[in-house]
Amino acid sequence: MEDGSSTFTVDEALIALGFGNYQSLVLAYAGMAWVAEAMEMMLLSFVGPAVLVEWELSSHEESLITSAVFAGMLVGAYSWGIVSDNYGRRKGFLITALITGGAGLLSAFAPNYISLVILRCLVGIGLGGGHVLLSWFLEFVPAPNRGYWMVVFSAFWTIGTVLEALLAWAVMPTFGWRWLLALSALPSSILLLFYGIAPESPRYLCMKGRTAAAHHVLDQIARMNKANLPPGMLVSSHNIELDENCIPVEDTTHLLPAERPEPTISKNVEFQKGGSTLLFMLFSPKLVKSTLLLWMVFFGNAFAYYGLVLLTSVLSSGSGKCKSNSLDLENHKDDSLYKNVLITSFAEFPGILLSAAIVDRIGRKLSMSAMFFLGCIFLLPLLFNQTEVVTTCLLFGARICITGTFTVVYIYAPEIYPTSVRSTGVGVSSAVGRIGGMICPLVAVALIHSCHQTLAIVLFEFVIFLSGVAVTLFPLETNGLDLRDTLSTSR
């Protein structure tokens, strides 16, 4: 800034306005997307066994339904990040909601196995854009309490898992899996219903040089929060000079209609970038180390999280007793299935509370590394057979830790990347995590079913410990720092 008394940045404006009613509405909207993603992921625990019985599938064909969703998410996580960084956050989550809701509803009418796999893959492509709303919400939150509110945002995932377990319990025994698929698509439809009043991110607008549009959004925040903007003119954090005589290239939908025409820069500060260009930016000298370490942490987190979800039902019910791979045909009708998934989902709430308590106090890096290493300690006794109660307690403790690390890494990742590549960076990292989610059932859980519990636990210990070490190597602690807009912005 040239003069602190005459100009202000988006960060300074958000700090002055605080977290108020406006951000609460943004949180509710973005949180609904997180609920939708969690419900679509959790329903796989119920739909797979039911379809296996109804269509007489093999266990391999059943697992392919889940793998198809992860494969779709792998594509979507990368693609929607590029779309939102080039064309805006709003356009990014509009397309993802359309695909998720549409394909989710159509999958309820799938006439055969092949069509179901294809439609669930399309659902996965839509779900891959969940991180776009995460970045969108992050860019409305003041820096001092960003960690706390991102943890609150993460709680919507757990709410989604609990809601899906309750919905399955109510619907599946009577109406079957098709009704569950149809009803689980409703949250994505709600996103579409309120899309018209969802604002564009002021930080994104400012980064694109559209400071008048960004100022208008900040004015709306000020009015709804009953606060005042700093005096002076809004400028981008990298000091772009404005040309007040130009007409905007593209208009933005606001919560309230615009009251005046907006001036914009004479030429774009950030040119529209192709996917390959944005991807290469992640490997620039300033970001390459963080990018590679983030990939390792996202992979380990997804591998451990989805593995523990599956292992909880496998180990706590048998506790070391080898079981046949054959499926009990009536298992999907047994109340115990829904109870186990529901109880497992509630185990995530302590992980979220733990994250909220420490993420802003001790920082992102120490929070993640401590919970990764604590998760290793919880799993260590499972190298040997334990009683059912001890096994369940240890798995729940490990689930708490991994939920906590997942929560914090989704705070840290958007903070480490500048606005110009934020959605792309988080999207690609999330895509790498989906690879971990795809591999985990094929490797670790298969070892349990093959009576190799010790080897499976050793594998989990190795992945989790390596993730903890990767966290300690991150070059930057982002706690309390302003978000960057471009790579050239210094820390």
C-alpha cells in the first residue's frame, strides 16, 4: 500500500468487519456442499452390500462401485480447481453441484450394474469440486480467527456422515437403496436453489483486478455485519493501479443489486491460464516443496481415514478372528450395520473439537504432526490381537486423530497457496488424496480379510508416521498470516 490512511486491502477490510451475519450465511451455504459430499461418500457403505445381493455381484464388482467414485473425484478435484481459478469460485461450484445432484438422482434409476458404475463415477467428478467451496468460504474469513472457523466448516462433514447413517437406517430396510440414492442427492439441489444470491469471493475479484466489484461485496458485508470499512480506496495486496474509465468485462451476481457502475483495470492483471500453466505454477521454486509435502500428507490422510472407517467394522466385530470373505446376505438388513456406522461417525466430533482447540493456539504444523504421531500410538497395540472393547477404543482414538489432521490440512492447504492458484493447488492435492482412498481398500483391508492383521497395521503405522514427518518439513507456518494473492507476494 502507498498510504495506510487512504488505501486498504481485502485482508484489512475483513479484519475490520469481523466474522458476522454475512459470513454465517456463507458458512451455511458452503457447509451444505460439505454435507452433500459426506452423504454421497457414506452411502457407499450401505448401497454396495445391497446392490451386491440384489444383482448377485461379486465382491470385486461391488468394490468397483466405490473405486469409480474415487476415480471420478480424482478427475474432478483437478478440473474444478482450474475452472474456479480461471473463471471464478461461483462458476466452479455451480457446475459441480449440477453434476453431483443430477448424476446422483439419475443413479437411483440405474437399470443395471454398468450404468450405476458410470453414474457414480459422474457423481465422483462432481464431488471432486467440494474444495472449491472450501476456498470460497476461506476467502471471506478474517485472518485472526481463520483456523477456528475452518474447523467449524469441517464439522459439516461429520454432520453429513451422521445424517446419512440416520437416513439409511430409516430408508433402506423399507424402501431400499434407490430411495437412499435419490434422497442423498437433495443437498446438492439446495446449493442450486440458492446459487443466485451467492456472492463471488472479494479476494478473487480483487486478484483479477475487479476492485470495484470486490468493494461492492465488502460493502454488503459491512451492512449485514453492522460494521464499517476502513477509510480510503480498496487496492489489491500486490498494488495494482486502477483505470477508473474502463467498463467491466463481466458482471458479478451480488446479494444486493449494484448501485453504481464499476471501474476496472485497463487490462487484466491475471491472464486466463490453462490447466497446464496453473499446474506448473505449483512446481515453481516458491511452492514446489510445499506442493510435494502436501501431496504426501493428503495421500496419507485419505489412506488412513478411509482405512480406519473400514477397519472399525472389521476389527471391532471380530477382534482378531479370521473371517471368510463371503458376505452375509442379510447383513445389509441388520440394524447392527447402521448402528456401527453411526457410532463410528460420532467418533469424529472429538477430532473436530480437538482441532478447534489447538489449531490457532499451537499452529497448523504442530497440530497436525502431534495428531499424526498420537494416531500411531493408538494403533500400535493392534499389532497384536486385543479384546473387542480395547480394539474399538483404540480404533476410535486413531479415528479422532486422523479426523483432526484431515481438518487441519484442509485449513493449511488453502493458506499455503496464493489466490491465483489456490483452488488448483488444493484440488490437485485432494486428487492425490483420492488415490490413497482408492488404494486403501485394495491393500490394507484386503490384508485383514486374508488374516494378516499385523501386516495391515504395520502398513497403517508406516503411512501415518511418514505423513507426520512430512508435516514437520513444511517450510512455513501459516497461523495468523494474511492470504497471498500471487506468487510474487512476499511472506
